[in-house]
Amino acid sequence: MKPFTYQRADDVASAVAAAATTPGAVYLGGGTNLVDLMRQNIERPAALVDISRLPARIEIGTDGRLRIPAAATNTDVAADPVVRRDFRIIAEAIVNGASGQIRNMATVGGNLMQRTRCLYFYDAGAHCNKREPGSGCDAVDGHNRMHAVLGASPHCMATHPSDLAVALAALDARVHLAGPAGQRTVELRDLHRLPGDTPHVEHTLEPGELITTVSVPAPPAEARSAYRKVRERASYAFALVSVAALLEVRDGTVVSARLALGGVAAKPWRAASAEAVLTGAPATRASFERAADVALADARPLTHNGFKIPLMRRVIVSTLEELS
Amino acid sequence: MNADPVVGRAVPRRDGPAKVSGAAAFTAEVPVEGTAHAKLVCSTVAAGEITGIDLTEARSAPGVVAIMTHHNAPAMRIAPLLITLRGASFTRAPVMQDARIRWNGQPVAIVVAETPEQADHAASLVRVSYALAEARLVFDDLKAGAPQPDHVQGEAPAVMIGDAEAALRAADTRVDQVYRTPWHTHCAIEPHATTVAWHDDRSLTMWDATQAITHSQATLAEVFSLDLENIRVVSQFVGGAFGNKMMWSHQILCAAAARLAQRPVRLVLSRSDVFRVTGGRTRTEQRVALGARADGTLTALIHEATTTTGISDGFAEQCTFPARVLYGADTFGIDQRVVELHTPANSSMRAPGESVGSFALECAIDELAEQLDVDPLDLRTRFEPAAHPTTGKPFSARHLLEAYRLGAERFGWAERSSAPRSRRDGPWWIGQGVATATYPYTRMPGGRASVTVSADGHATVRTAAHEMGMGTATVQAQYAADHLGLPLDRVHFEYGDSRHPAAVPAGGSAQTVSIIASVVAATRALTAELLRLTSSDSPLAGAGTDDVELRDGGIYLRDGGAGQSWPDILRRAGRDELTGEGAASPPTETAQHAMHSFGVQFCEVRVHDVTGEVRVSRWLGMFDTGRIINPRTATSQFRGAIVMGIGSALSEETIFDERTGRVLNATLAEYHVPVHADIPPIEVAWLGHPDPLAPMAGKGVGEVGMVGVAAAVANAVYNATGRRIRDLPITPDKVLGL
Amino acid sequence: MIVINGTPHEIAITDPRRSLLDHLRTDAGLHGPKKGCDQGGCGACTVLLDGRRVLACLTLAAQADGRTVTTVEGVGRDGDLDPLQEAFINHDGFQCGYCTPGQVCSAIGMADEVARGVPSRVSPEIGAASFDLSPDEIRERMSGNLCRCGAYNGIVAAIEETYVGGPR
């Protein structure tokens, strides 16, 4: 681990000010991903600004939106009675991820900003355009079983590992930011960037910007929702594929549908085209199969991950069937 | 002997309180004054030459004490192989003696600094350049024409009885399939750790997480040209080993670095170094072909296995051993081949050979049963041989048919539906599978022990043995208490230090019986010495060791005769204590007999219809391993082996990039050992019939429990879904055929 | 200042790189918390930070400043083992013992999470007001603590006996 300086911020303003005035500073949340990457010499910040003790009270805003401070731990979000009652796939996604200890440490902001688990990204001895722009990608012709089938580029086919982000994408969450230039808000679905030819640019945050809050509108009252994850051991493993779905059915017809896919792209993948197919369609297996086909129409397999496409299709269809 | 024996009782572990309270000090936790900390720099290429090492930045990093590379490493001899019974190495590759790279992950420098953080950082600043050579990495390209090894664990690499291929062609019913298992890594939760302190140029102490104390001592003597008595190796608690905590390059490098740094040095391998610096279990490709008559008896049993080693290694994985011992057949065609690759050395991992070999054999038996439309357990009973099928030796004890019968009753095997894809609970298909387990009995030669009795009525057994969680200290105290005729709480067992009499490595499920044999010898020496001390008015005067028995804390004439307590003998002789030391008798029991542990594994799995995820929901292992000394620790050994077998069945795979030879998933996050949620309640039972030829009538339990596990799971998955998975691990995509 | 097992410790953290795990093991002389992977993959370093189970390897020592830490050494009372520790012995919930301190601390934190209404992946109803500590729940909630010796059955039995009132 490269030497660094450490300072702790007690509020957003001082955190942003500290980051702005400290060369090479990055924010430290729960540390579950950043400290690991620093120990592998993959992240090499000169300074850490600890934001893990910023206020973390979860509440419903006056606009009816759920407001989750970025410093809230995953456990606190999953345990929150309002989250569990009205935003249940957030809780479901969280408890499908990592372990009890990691969920106690990991913050919501850090969860969104965590980096890929691509084995080549994690190995300083391998080529990785994300780690060293222009150095090449060993995953292209290498072991790419866990890699992306949607939105990948020849330069990078890494996936985003978060479960929570998939649920938030399905729920139309927004991300509230504070930075040297003030505050702004982005849609969660616009937070992460696809790799293109700049896979090292993973998100739309400006330098020094800090996620302060994630807000989520209440889902349709009649909608049923589920988060489904497939993995290689029963717990404590990243997703092969995952699905966050909300489905509102009235008199056998789909009134509204939201579908987000995990483990298949560099970002939580909102399947808007499939939602369009579903809306107004009969709530039947045939509709769900058509929606899954549309959702995966642009999916492209690599050498070892072709199974993800039919597996994802099966999980989409069964999840929607379960919700109808 | 004890009137009220403690052997056979579920005595709690002696080290329990220390382990649950954090008091037990493992190797990296033993305080050593003035210790500096080391970090390895490892190659990122598999084959070639180091062309340059730039230490400029690293040398100027804060806290750096010393850096060693092949330029300034001392001359060190090659560590002897484990198979020689002198050493504990799996490779004859020299350690930091030249510029040559033999695998990706080979240490090329060791950096010593004041703190671990400083050593880590400085190591990241070492710049190494290489001239690449063509590496042997692609197994599928190299397996054709792979040579036979000189031997497979001391046995012939091939066994040909009759013309098995011809018999196969002529058979009424045939199975002829290829099975594959991937590389595995032991993944003990304690990473390898070593601390070395030189006392002067000729003597040192090494604290090491090892399962081969005596052999590590001998290795250091050979490598550094030291006298054996000037080397002390200490290993009190070992945080799991599973065959991997033997002698690797890191202990040698730590010792050399400590000499260079002129102070004690501690080296704890990072988790990725555990994966890349030490070796795991080879991948395997195995053809099993079975020919059968209509009545189900075997006309041909063919098992051909190709495995890998690193460059300059000596470990051919004994995949075909189960096929040599389990079933009778008219003809046998057994053959092993080895491909040498630029990978870390192949090493012994729990039930080496038998675990992955039984996957192939026991799946093939299941396939044959289906073709013959016979219950797979019934079919196995038809193959039961009267004597060892390939050597003709009689078995010392083999009660496999009874294990089948009792296991089947207990598991409820009769209620199984033999038709695949016929039981379902919601989205979960349910299936059941069975497989046979066997593992050879071994008693390694060379172990010694001492027994000391004291005037206060206590006895202490000492041997340089190992406690990696098997319960060594507990079960040996139990055995010694009965053997010496003392209450358990008056027997101490000291181990983990080369100052004690030499011990065999903890491997091959052989440590328990090997120690017992040496305790028997030591006790006999002690008894003789005590008898010499008795005075002429003692009832024991003139008696020899064969005339007496040990009971009630003393020595008594046989058949309830008179005698004296030890304290009495010692007091009258004016002695506080007396020690007898002895060497275990040569392991002649295997000369005329085949000796093996046996067992049968039954399991139930649930396979998700949509996702293909497999969950093991029920397990029964029924074992025939002779007498059990401690049911509690034995149960844990069996269960632990089954858990590791479930891991190999469903999730474990060490992934090498075949372009670079580099282990990719060198973390516990991406190498999937089973977690709590993967493991159902595991029922374990045993027959308990004594093996008349084994010391204590008991055989090894640590490894046989893993044998057959992956096959039982695969057979159950077939029963659940109708899909045969012949390559491990059984992942969702394979189950769904995607 | 960090309160470790009830005692305030004023140990200067001179290197910000020092993890809480290394701080406890090296500077505070408590080797109960174990280093298994140093990257959040095994749970052997689990300690209680302000009562919640966390991984000491991924926590910087500086982040624990002003907080309370309980290690396995601080679990028992007055020199006696905690009933959970006794249960680990009685159910043979370990073999080599290396993961054990983490399993013990994790189980304590886990039981507290259940009492506080934290759901798990296998909870029958995620919105429920309270959760039973069924064997399935224990297995899922303890899945962040690897045991390579495979003592899982004994660990689950020990936890059941301690927090549920006897194995079923």
C-alpha cells in the first residue's frame, strides 16, 4: 500500500473542501472495496478523506421520496422498516450481497462507486485498460466467464458488481452530488458509464464530487417486486446474473413494468425496451419471454460467458411469472 | 491399560479453551524480539530468464532493511522431496539460485523492512524485467503422448491384467467416458507464516506453520549445510494445512533473508501468494471404461489418468488408486501419465488422487448401473472382491458390504426413485446419489516418541508431531492414558517442537497410528528402565517387560498380580522422573496384507429448475476405518472432509490463464470454498470393526471422508435432473446445458 | 483513543496504512483477531466495532478512533468463557481454531442483528417485525465466516444452543 494521509470529515461541506484542497485525495466510505484495492496497489491515492461518519439518517422527504444518505451502511438500509415495507427490493438486493460484516461496513455511496471484480483488473500483473489506459485487455481472449454480455467494448468487458445498484436502477433512483462547483443531481441510470474506448472513466462524477444522498420515488402502490440472483455458491459470492423487477398487473394485463439486470454490464442495466414490450401486454409467459428476448437482443457473448444470455433469459421470465 | 478406558470416548479437545478465547498463539503471533517483516516479489511470467532487477526505488523506500534476489542470495542446496521421507518439498526447483523462471508466481526477490506495511510498499517498487521463453501451459495441447512417471507414490504407474481393451470391446454392456477435474487450492484460513531467528552462523530457530516439523528441520540442515541439532523448528498451532503446509520456497527464503538482514525475519504470505507461490492439486483428465456382463459382473476396468506437475517436480497424483483396490474385474487396464507444465508444483491436497480419481470411477459405476438398470449400490456389491483385485493380497479388514447395507438403511436409500427427474419440490428437482470411498492405510517409518513419568504420578508424552485441527493432542492423550494405565487428566501430550523426538509428517492420514506405534515403543523402553530400578524386595524384581502390565498408575505382574506404582518405584530409586524413548516398529503390517479405510457416501441434492443452482440438502457418510479413538474429533474430521468434497463438487476451481500460467482467482472471494449456507447437517457413522493389523486397530480418518463425495453429488444431480456432468465443478451453466 | 475490550488505549497510529487488524494484533498485543486473507474474503478478522461485527482487515485503525472495539479476548466475563465459547467447545465447532475467534465475534454480532430486526436473504418475509434464528438463518447470516476445516455443523449447533435454547 502506497503511503497516504488520512483525514476525517464531519459534514459534507468539509469533506468536499478537504478533497478539493488535498492533492490526490479520494473519499473513503466503509473501505470494503477501496482498502482492498489499495492493498493490491490498484488504487494508489495520496490522501483519504473519511466520509464514513457523515450523517446517515434514512427518511422520507417532503416530496415522498426515500432519502438514503450516502454514508448509511447497507445493513441500516436493509433493516429500515420503511425500506422493507415500501422499497423491499432495496432490502432484498442488499441482503443478497456480500456478508453480514461487509454490509455493516459498506456505505450506499461506496456501494455505487465500487469497482469491478474482473480478475485481470484485480491483478497488477495483467493488462487492463481500466487500470492502465491503453495497456490492453487480457479478458478479451482470456478467462471471461464473469464478464459482460451487454454494453461491452473491445477495450473492456468488465461488469459492475453491485446488487444494490440494480435494485436502485429499477426504482428510478437519483443520485445527489456535492462538489467544488456546488450541488447537482443525476439519475442513477446515468451515473455509470459504459466502457467504450475509455473504460477507466467509470462514472459521470466530476473531480472532487461526492455522492451525498440517493433518493428513490415510491414505487407504484400496486406493483409487486422481486430481486433474484444466481451465483456459484449459496451465499457470499458475486452474481452470475441478477434481476430486479417490478410488475403491476391489473385484470391480467401489465400496467407497468420495470426491469434491471445485474452481472451483465459495466452498469446496472435498465431494460427499457423490455419494459415497453411488457406495458399493456397480457401478463403471460409468452409476453415475458418476448420481453426477455427484447431485453437481451443486443447481448453478445464472449468466449466463456455465453451461458449468461440464456440464464438471464430464464431468470427474467421466471421472475416476471412469479410477480404476475 | 485402563480399567475404564478413555479410548472411544468423545473427549473434548484439549486446546478448546485456548482456541475459542483467542489465547492460542499461531505462528505469526509468536513474539520474537527485534523481528523485521518480509514480503515476496514474485514473477509475473511463467518461463524465461530475469534480465534485470531494479531495486533503486525499493532500496530508498522508508524502513527497508534488506533486499535479496538471486544476485545476493546465499548458495542453497535443493530441498529434498517429501517422497524421499527425508524432506517435505514437492519440487526440486532451486530457490533463488539463478535467473531462470519456472512458473508464474515464483519468488524473485524478498524485501525486508521494519514494518509489514513498509515491506509491502517497498516490494511494490521492485522492477523486474524478463526475457520470455516458450512456456508449457496448455494442457490440452500437451496431454497427447504425455509420459508415464517413474512411479505414482511409490507404486507402478500402470497395472495391466489381461487384455482390458479387448474385454471391453467384447463386453455385453460398456461405459467409456472421460471425466475432468480442475486445479484446486487448499485454502487453509491461516496463510503460510514463518519466522526465522539465527542465533549465530550455524544455528537457528524457525517458527513455522507446518505439518512436517522433523522434515523441515532436516531440509534446513541440508539446504544451509547445518548440523541438525543446531536447528529448532517450532509449530504449536497450525491454522489448517490439508497437505499444503509442507516445505516451500518461502521458508528457505525467510531463513536466508534473516541471515542477510542479521536479525529475525517474519514472512507471512499474502493470500494471493498462497495461491501462486505454493502449489495446489493438479487438474485431471481421466478415462474410465467399464465392460460388464449381463449379470453385472465386470469384465474390464480401465482407468487412465493424466495429471500435471510443475517443472522439476515429483508428485504424480494417484488418481487410479481407487480403481486398483475397490472392485473385482476380469481384466484391468490402469495407466497414469504426467504433463510437466510451467505452473506451481503439484502438491498433496486432502485425499490426493483418491478424491478426484473416485469422481471418475464412481460416476462411471453409476452410469453402468443405469445402463444395466440395476441399483448402483446393488451393482457395487456384485463387484466386491475376495482379495485385493490387483495385488491379490488379502485385506486386513474390509467391511464395505456391511457399510453399504447399514448406510442404505440409515439414509433411506430404498425410497429413492431410480428414474431421473422424477421428484420435485416447487422449483427444486430432488435427487439422490451414492459413491464408494477408500483410502490406503499408511504408517510412515521413522517416528519416535518419549514417555516421561514423574514422582507426582503424571506422565508426559513428547513427539515432534503436529496439531492442525485433527485433535492430535487430545486423541494421543487418550491413547497414552489407556496404554499407561493412567487417568486422562494425568497425561500430558507435548508436540510441535523439533526438540521432541522426531515425528513423521502429518499426512496420508498416517500421523495418529504412527505416533501410537512410537508411544508403544517408548513405553516399552520406559517400562524396561523402571523394572531395572526396582529393588530386590519389589514384587517386580526380576520381571521382564513381557511379564508385566501397566495399570492403576504403576507396573504390575500380569493377570492381576502384585506390583508398584511409578511414584513408588521412582521414590525408592531417588528419582523425580524417568524417561523412555523409542522408535516405532517398521510398518511391516502392510507387507502381506492390503490395508485400507473404506466408506460409502449418500447424498441428496436439490437442483433449481430455472437457475441450475445445486444445493446439497442431506448427507450420510458410513465409514469402515477400524476403531475410532475419539468419536467427537473423528466426526469432525469426516465432516470436514465431506465439506471439502462438496466444495470440489460444486464450486472450487483454481483458474489459470493458459497464456500466462498465472492463477487468476487468487483470492478467497473468487475461489469459492463452501460457506455455511452451502453445508447441510452432515450425518456421519462408522462400523467400528477393529483392524487386527493396525496399531490400536484403527486406520486413518482424515482423508477417506473426502473420497467419493464429488461423485455422490454428481450422481445425485443426474438422479435429480437427468444430466450427467463429467467435469467439475458442477456449476449452474453445466447443469442447464448452457 | 480506541476503547478495546473495555479499556481505553492511547496507542499512536503513526502509519495511516495500519489496519485495525494489525493495530489489534501488533500494537495492542491481541492476536485473537486473525489475518486470513487481509481482503475481506474470509471473516477471520471479525471484531465488534461499537457492537457491530466488522472486518478489521478492511478497517483502517484511524477509522476506529473514538470508538469501542471488542475482540474475542473481550467476549467472556471475569475470566470465564462466554456461554457461546463453551458451546463451541461442546459442539466441536472448530478444528484448527484459526477461524474461531472470527466465528465467535460474528455470531455475537449476528444475534444482535436479528434482535434489531435486520433481515437476511432467507428470511421468510423481509418486512417482518422480527426474525427467528432458524438453522437456515444461522447458515446464511454466518456465511461471511469461512471454515476450511468444515466445522460448520458444530458452529451452527453452538449458535443454536446459545441463542435459541438448544439444538433442534
